[in-house]
Amino acid sequence: MNTKEFIEIENEYGAHNYHPLDVVIKEAKGVWVTDVEGNKFMDCLAAYSAVNQGHCHPKIMAAFVEQAKHVTLTSRAFRNDQLPLLYKELHDLTGYEMTLPMNSGAEAVETAVKTARKWGYQVKGIAKNKAEIIVASDNFHGRTTTIVSFSTDENARADFGPYTPGFPIVKYGDIDDLKAKINENTAAIMLEPIQGEAGIVVPPAGYLKAVEKLCKENNILFICDEIQSGLGRSGRLFAYYYEDVRPDIVIIGKALSGGFYPVSAVLSSKAILGVFKPGEHGSTFGGNPLAAAVARKSLQVIVEEKLVEKSAENGEYFMDKLRAIDSPHITEVRGRGLWIGFVLDTKARPYCENLMTEGILCKETHENIIRFAPPLTITKEEIDWAVERIEKVVKALD
Ligand SMILES: *Cc1c(COP(=O)(O)O)cnc(C)c1O
């Protein structure tokens, strides 16, 4: 079957909740993908940073296949021989005392929300059903009914009400707005340390530090959603490292499995995750041995291949080269590590379509921003190859 035939079937039988580029991928390796026609493309989205380690990483694949031969799912009614080791390795890598494993990112966000509320009632002593979790404008934390309740994106929210209450919204980066919204019912503030879906929005210097200080002063939990920014994408293991803060709760997902499988987790202290007693929260697939084996190897690859360091170095290199492109339509090139927002003064979609013709896959976010976020394994030579083509496309559309 060719591209057109696959697309016709997909459009006929699948819900149209995405607007994908018309490329039908069949194979992938490292930073490169191949479509059903045999065309090769550089992947500059990396599945929204789920494949930081590169597509079909051989070591993660081997761990995946090997574990699949032994046991894939026990449920948490029984124990398995992979999950304890994932717990220990996450602790050793991040310094957090405990992990609560889930599957998708949204589920881990929901878990963090439930943790903060329970902590609010049981530890902080907030009056019953009054707990508030402050979130930021232009946030992206996932797609469940509760999470879209506190989205500021009408597209994500409209006609999905009634909405879950208890999520005051503050302006991202505005510490005074946050101060004004804190009250005795505030259990937590949840932020992306850099906003990904909003277009790689880096908060003003000192913001996270000031948030942490306010949280400490007011006995509020500081939750960082590192699902996209974490595990090396930003050029640090976690984006919050840039301000030397220590969130009470960190949420991870995406690259935790190198793209093989949905694996997410909530990291925190014994005092905080200790609010959960048996039966109060769970997931059939959460913490399954296949997920745990894949996550263990995915973390090991990040460390062994120095992907965090590579992201920092090659991200600078990529950004410098993009900034050198001279075009009246480029408003800003911003980001951290290999997580670059390429901001235009015009619609980004035609650029993405022309980049596809040139052999580069990327996706617009918010109409006028292109996100460049290739696997962290990308080399300088591959970046040079990409920039040449990006420049060509930008000039052609000037
Ligand atoms: C992708 C993402 C999520 C949701 O993850 P899913 O696996 O799609 O549910 C949550 N938060 C952030 C910051 C994300 O980028």
C-alpha cells in the first residue's frame, strides 16, 4: 500500500483528533525515519521527546525483547523482579526517596494531583474538599477531564465540562500573581519548569527559585512536570536544575521508556508519597515488569551515552546556527538543550510541510512556532545537514 491508501483508511476509520503531516512511517533508527515509499527523514520532534535515546535503540530493544520472553504483567497484586530495581535506580539517579509508577504522562499528573490533595488534607490540615492546586497559564499537563479543566487552551477544553474545580490559574513567570493566589487552602503549585507545548517558554531567571521560596514559606508542595523537559531534553537531567531548586514532587514519563512503551512515574519523598495506603490508588499496568525493564535500560542509556551532556552541547550548537539564519520572519530562537522554539511572525505549518519535502519532520505548536527537538543522539554533522535545509526553506518562503 502507498501513502495515499494508508491515509484514506486512517481518515475513514480513525477519529480525527490529530492533524498529522502526510507521511506514513514504517521504519526508524536513531534520528532517522523511513516512510512506506522508502523516503528517509530526520525526526526533529522525537515523539514529543519520548525518543530522546533515538528510535529503536538497540540496547533498549534488547531489554524489551528479553523481558517479554520472561514475564510482562503480574499486576501489583503480586511482586515482580524488575520494579524494585527500577525504584532503586530512580532513587540513585535523582535523589528522590520514592517512586509511584504509572503508564501515560497524564496518569502520572493525575497521581501527583491526588498526592497533593491527600497531603493537603492529611498533613497540612486543609478543610475537607477545599484543597487548591495552583497551575500556570498556557500549561500542558495532559488530556484527562480533570487536567483539561485547568488548561487555558480553549481547543483542549471546550465542550468537555463540567470542569473539576480547585485549580486557580496564575500567569506563568509572574511571581506576584502567584503570591496573590496563595491562601490557606493551597496544597501545591504545579508547573512545567520550561513550558513545552506552549512553545519552549523559558521562565524569567529566578522564577523557579522564587516559587520554591514561596512554597517553603507557605507550606505548599512544589510540583514540577518534567514529562517533556526531563531526562536530558533541556541539557540538564531535569530542567529545574537550571535554578538549583528541589521540587517536592517530580513527574516523569515520555523518554522514561525511550519510546518503546508508555511508562511514567511520580518521584517524591517518603513523607509525601507515604500518604497512600494500600487500595487508595493504582493501575493494572503501572509498574509492570516489561515497563520496568524498559525504563531501567532507558535510564541507563541516558547516563552511559552522556545524552544530557550531548543535549547541552549540541543544543547550543544548533541554536547558534539557527540564530545565524537571516530572515525577516524569524522573531526569536529560544530554548534549552536540544529543545528549541523557532518563532516566526507567520503561520508555521507551511514551513513544516516544506521541511518535510526537504527531509525533515517537525511540528508546529501554537500556529507560529516550530519546535526542533531531535533525539539527543543527533551529531553535529546531522545538525549541519538540518540547518542547511531549514535555511533553504526559510529563504524560499521569505
Ligand atoms: C506529554 C506531556 C504530558 C502528557 O503525557 P501523555 O503521555 O501524553 O499523557 C504531560 N505533561 C507534559 C509537560 C507533557 O509534555
